[in-house]
Amino acid sequence: MRPPSYRVLLTQRDVGRLLLAAGLARLADRILTLVLVLYSLARFHSPLLAGWIAFLAIAPGLLVSPLAGVLLDRVGSVAAIAVDMACSAVCIFACTMLALAGSDTAWSLGLLVALHSLAKPLSSAGVRSLLPRLVTPEAFDHANALDTTIQAIVEVVGPALGGALFGLAGAAAAFSITVTLYAVACITLLCAAHRPAGSTSRRLGMLPGAAAGVGYVLRNRTLRALALTYACYQVSWGILLVAVPVAVTRELSGAHGDVVVGVLWAISGLAGAIGALVTGHRGATDRERRIVVFGILGTAIAIYPLSTSFGFAGLASGLALVGFFSGSIDVGVLTLRQRRTHPAWLGRVIAVSMSLNMSGLPIGSALGGILSGWSSAVAFAAAAGACLLASAVAWAWLPMR
């Protein structure tokens, strides 16, 4: 059966509303991620603390992901995603008030960021467990390409907007924008007409249900290999999350440096959108393993030596290639995971898989803070090394069928 076009998918009411809500929430997340790093550098003058704040924005949520998956299967994805967006708005509103009062500390900022992180799996896993339930299996490639493209567009707009807001208007204004985006995303999502509930059994308790989801992932060869591959790959992204702002602000201080950081990440995001659409158009089914292996290998070369050569031109070119490959890789990973997961387990399996897949990101963020304080070149080389390891793992352990 011929899959529906991108235009047809977007005009489907529930698919369009889901992707719009997800895009707004992700835009808020991306603005917040950059602003937290820039704010930590400006307020506390510590690359190490910036790395740990980035770590706290991710790690607590990963730890509770199995429980979030059980909740997704019980109450339904729409309700769970809305809870995350509301909680995020409350936590960042508190950050805004503290920034305006000038009474925040490293401890208060870290606590609020950690609380914000706890609900994130409900949204990240919820969107990707709900989307395949709204389309036919033949449309998985195109739906995942649209999902990844929206994420890539967020990577264009988010850093540019976040850097500009922080550099020109300050942290409080940037935090306020994220609160508004979370609120609008929540309202958009709740207007969706189709709200499928989870289909797994409700007889298990929360902890046994979470353990069952973890067991399913660990017993599945494909999901197990994807988890290890993507975790190593995300170490490189975690390092870049801190290393890029540190490298730029060392050369350009003040608002100019903040804006340049945003522009560089915007270039990467735009390239990611192109990579996702190209891969979705060509089709990823039965090609996922090659897409993942060679995409991550190309990312390693783009990070080092290209990004560390030729000044800002080299950094911009390297990040553009990193973004292009990431769009292609994400379509391949999403399609492969959906095709090799039983539909009745989607909520728990995607929550657990995403938790394991993203576990390298906070590790990389903390490592990026340490290495960037020593040498930006070393930080970029470490990021490339993580990609080489990820590519080797995918080649050796990701089954073809």
C-alpha cells in the first residue's frame, strides 16, 4: 500500500494537533536547554556548573521513565503528556520569579530543573507512542520523518530565539517565553479529538509493570542494541551541548556570543530537517541499520576534526553535517523501534527505550563541562570518539532482521 504524503498526514486533525503540541513543547525545551547553560555561565561563571545543570535537566527523568511508561499505558498518552506540560510550566515559572528577584542560587536552580525533568518522559515517550496509533504501519516512515523534522525545526528556531532572548532581554524573559509555550502546547493537545488509552493489562502494579517493560526491552535484541548504540551517540550530543557555548563565548563575550551560539545550533537544526525529510521520502524500512551505522560514522568526522578547524566557518559546517546526519539517524531509529515492538507494549517499551537511549546525554553534559573547562579541542575529540564507539556497536550488534 502506498503511504500517504506529508501533506495528507498533516491535514489529519489528530495528527496535526499532536505534532503542533509536540513542536511547541519541544521549542520550549530547546530554548530552556540553551538558556540554562548560558544563564549558569553568566550567573555563576562556571562551565562545570553549567554541565551539571544540563545533567539535572535530563537525568532525573530518565530514572523514572519505566514508571512513566506504565502511566502512559494506564491513563492514555494525551492525559500524561498534558501533565508533563503543566508541571514544566510551573517549575519554569518558579525559575522566572527567582531570576527576577535575583535570589536564585545554584542549589535552587538545580532543584527546580530536576523537578522539571521528572515529568519529561511522559511527553517524550507519550508523543512517540501515540503517533503510531494514529497512522497505519505503511505511514510510519513519513510520520516519523515529520516528527523528526519538527524536532529539527525546533533546533533551528529554539537556539536562535533562546540565544537572542537571553542576550538581549535577559534570563527572566527567556524563562517566561518557555512558560507560555508549555501552556499553549497543553491547551492544543487537550483539544485533540482522538485519545486512545493504553492497551496493556492494568492488573500489574506500577513497579511490576515497570519491571515488565524493562524486561521486554532487555530481551529484545533490536531494542537492546539500539539502546547501547544511541546512548553512546548521545554522549557526543551531551558534550556538544556544553562545549559549543563554551568555545564560542571564549572568543565572543556578551550578547554577540550568545546570539552566535543560537545561530550555530539553528544551522544544525535546519540541516536536521532536511536530513529527516530526505530519509522519510526515500523510505527507511529495511535500510535502518545502514542509516544508523553510516550516519553516526559521518557525525564523528563532522565533529572532529572538521568542527575544530577553520574557525567559526569550520564549526558551522561541522554542526550542519551533525544536524543532517541526526535527522536521518532519528528516522531510522524510530521506524526500526516501532516495527519491532508489539503494539500492546508501545507505551512502556518506548518510555524504557528512550530512557536507555538518552542515558548518554546527561553523562555527556557532565563530561562536557569537565573537558571544556580544560580544552575545547579535547571536548570535541571526546564527542567524536563517542560517535565512533556508537557506530561500531550498531554495526556489530544491531540485527538485520
